[in-house]
Amino acid sequence: MNQRTAVHMPAGEVAALLAAGRKLQVATINPDGTPHLVTMFYGLRGGRIAFWTYRDSQKARNLARDPRLTCLVEDGEDYFELRGVQVSGVVRQIDDLAGVTEIGKLVASRMPGGPGGPPGETAVIEEYVERAAGKRVAYLVEPRRTVSWDHRRLLT
């Protein structure tokens, strides 16, 4: 068995890593063809990555022009702890206020201080989501290719 096959994660482990994560790197394509890479908080809807951003952000402008992107969720501090899931695909844009608010709440629920946190912090975050949703757009990632690795498997 080659090393690439050895570190591949089964679908259940991929889903578990995505469910446990809170932040992902999102790469979109700038007008000049270079990558635009940012870290975002995200949520999951139906097992798919969901995120939101300001309507005027660079990533929103990039996705309006070209809906392709790559997302990365990773974990681990040293080589033999590294785990990651890379999802490449296209986004489905969500513009309606109810849909954007729903995605905002999904994202906020995974952030420190989100629902389930101290009552004062939870109320502040929910108020923020309601206020910010009108200025934002949300996205649901439609995966086309998923690549995974778990370097802990190299030690077994």
C-alpha cells in the first residue's frame, strides 16, 4: 500500500473532522487568476460546508464571477498528527434574508460564545447575526472532489 492510500480517511472520519472543526480556509479565484485565501468560521447544513460573508467582500465578488472554490479544514501540530479534508467544488449562493440568517446562526453556533455558551454571550451573538444578515450573503458548498489525509495512520 502506498503512503497516499495509507493516510486516506474513510467517509465517516471525514464527516467527523468537518463536524468537529470551526474554521476553514476558503480559496476563491481573483480576477487576475491568483488565489484569494481567507480563514472563515463555518457550519454544516446537510453535511455540506456553509459559510457567510459581507456582500462586498473580495470572496463574494470572486464567487459571483466564478463559483468555484476549495475549502480546507485541518488539525494537528506536528507531522504525525496532521489531519485534513480538502473539499473542491462550487457554491450555491443564498441571498434571501431568512436563508442568510439561518446560515449565520449555523456558523455562530460553532463559534466560541455561540448558543450553548454563557447566556449573555449567546444573546449578543444572536443579536449580531440578526443585525448582520442584511449585509451578508451565504453559501452552501456543493462538493465535486474531496481529498483527505490523517498522518496518525503512518504510525500504525
